[in-house]
Amino acid sequence: MGAFEIKGGKPLKGEITPQGAKNEALQILSAVLLTDEKVTVSNIPDIVDVNKLIELLGDMGVVVERIAPDTYTFEAKKIDLDFFQSETFKAKGGSLRGSIMIVGPLLARFGKAAIPKPGGDKIGRRRLDTHFLGFEKLGARFDYNPENGFFNVDASNLRGTYILLDEASVTGTANVVMAAVLAKGTTTIYNAACEPYLQQLCKMLNRMGAKISGIGSNLLTIEGVDRLGGTEHRMLPDMIEIGSFIGLAAMTESEITIKNVHYDELGMIPDVFKRLGIKLERRGDDIYVPAQKHYEIETFIDGSIMTIADAPWPGFTPDLLSIVLVIATQAKGSVLIHQKMFESRLFFVDKLIDMGAQIILCDPHRATVIGLDKQVQLRGIKMTSPDIRAGVSLLIAALSANGTSTIYNIEQIERGYQHIDERLKALGADIKRVE
């Protein structure tokens, strides 16, 4: 098992380009199953979760060709449906949270699917109900076999219908959309997620021949078509990486330019970091973060403590709350972090407290951070990464800390961040991989 050894307290400088979006990749790559024609996808991040899904597609019978470091072609002419009952599929699909995304395309094109209970981050309950309730509305029947841990779904006669999603789940919306594009009749999805990544999926499907309207809103209308064709698609940069690099610059007093960010797709992310007192400016399609010694958290208009919480898009993404929490430890002022979606995602704060941060964990969903205003530097410690986002948050803390830190279980970080140690070294970070 690998670890990162980091000597912190060193300002960084330079340019960094964000990878392709992990959360978009899992949807887009699953969508190649909807057609027997060739689909070309570029700006694919070279990370564990995405590479696992590409390998899984190959195991299913998809012809996969890598034509550039970040570009692949996929041709799903012949899919081995027996593979989905195999032990190999159970092992590989069960280790990947994103494997749930193949169900919608399989139901749409072949009328049946099986999926092992997916793995992924240990950040609390991550319900699959939204996916399956949506499939049921379209006419699918499913059951869960607790003995082998498989969900089996039959959908030989999908028909369009009105669907009110029980939550605005991004993956749930994407899965139901992919199932509906080949269903008979018209499907209306209300309370649909409208994240940029979901918009990207819908635009790609329309280029393939789907008829989806309402893209960018929470009300999608899908007219079913008989078949879809091939297309080319380029993925957006990863907004979570962009936010992580903004936080990294602030914590380490570094001057960093984040390249090609698709600024207009970032929603309120830049504004939330500005509320923490972080200076940043848009330069074309780049974000420039100057080196700054101090940053001060704003209060609300009445003077009460700032609260930063996650919400469905265009609200603030939950994946960046861990980053915001770490940044706040060295700000001037206090902030309440409210993680509404996952009840275990704040449980990494004990490591930050060991590093010298002042944090009160109010309950599984809320933490109050009393900023140190860089009067007291965090100290290096040994720690373990519990999930992708917490792992990068701890990495940022370590890079700002006095002394040497060791982060174990870096496989969690590498599930979501591409060659992160090499890219940080290029900025001047003192980080090395150890076994």
C-alpha cells in the first residue's frame, strides 16, 4: 500500500491544468453502451475509478482503443450479457461505485441488467433508490438478492412516463435519462439534477440522435427514439480539482494559475472561495490566485457567522466542502460547515485537530471551524486517507504544515486525482511516494 511523504510549509508557484471531470466520465463512458456505433471521448482523466470502468467495458465486449493519452474510442457492437452473472463482474463491478451507471444503458438497449452492490467511498449511506424508482416508473422490475449481493433488473418493455425523482441525484438522473432515451413514448423527469456534467451527457445523447429538451433545468422531457448513433465528445475540466487548487494556493501562500477551467461552468464555486477571503481573478478562461499571507472569512450581513452548505446545483457542490473546511482552519474568522448529503464525510477532522486546527464537530453533518489566521501553523503528522475528497484535503493541509507528514491509503486519493504527486512537484511541492 502506497503513501505520500510531504515536507510542508513551502510556497508553490506556476501553472496547473485540471484533469477531465471524474464525475462526468463515469456517465459519458457508460453512455457508449447505448449504440453499436463508434464513440470517441477525449479529456478522459487517467485515474483509478475511470480506468476500472474502461476495463469493465472491455470485459463486457466493448472494443476499446486508446488513440491518445486522454482519448479513447469505444464500439459496443457485441455485448456479452452472460458476463453480468460472472464472479469477475461481481468483483470488478462491486469495487466501483460508478458501475451503477451502466444499468440505464443496458436496460434501454438490451432490456435487462444485473449489477453487484457497488463499492466506493465510505462516506455514509449512498442510496440507490432514485435509480431504481426511476427504472420502475419506466416499467422495469428489479429485485435484490442478498445471498449473492446482486441487483437483477428486467426491462423488456420500457415506456415513457412522468417521473418525479425523490431527490435531485446526479447519477440517478443520468441513469434514468439513459434508460428513457430508447423507451417508447415521452418521459418527463421533474426534480432532475442539472449539474454541468448532466448537461454534457444530455448534449452528447442529442448528438447521438436522442431528443432531450429542458437541458440545464430541473424539468427534462425525453422523446424516445429507436436507436442512437456514434459521436465525438470532449469532457469538461474537473471542477473539484479546480476548487482544490484554489484552496491549495491559499493555504500555502502560493501564486498559482489554473488553466482552461471553463469558468462559466463553475457556478458559485469561485464566489464561495471569495467568501473565505481568497483573492482570485479570471484571466480569459484561466483562474489566477495570487500569493496572500492572510484571508478573512466574511460574515452574513447581520454579522452572524458564515455558514457554507452543500445543495443541488446550482448550489455548492458537496465534493468541495472538505476542501473549504481545511482552508478555513488557517483563515481569519469562523465558519460553520454543513455537509447535508453524507453523514460520515466530516469524520476526517480528527486528523486536522491532531495537526493543530481548531474545529468543533457538532454532529455527523456539521463542523464549526475557528480560523487560526496563520498565527499558528499546522504541524506535520502521520494520517490515513478515508475517502477521495478528505484525502486531498489532508494533502493540502500537509503541504501547508510545518514539518513532515505521511498520508497512507493514497489509493483513495488516486481514485479521483490524476498523477497528483507529479503535478504538485511541477509547482515546487516537496512530495514523494513511498511504500
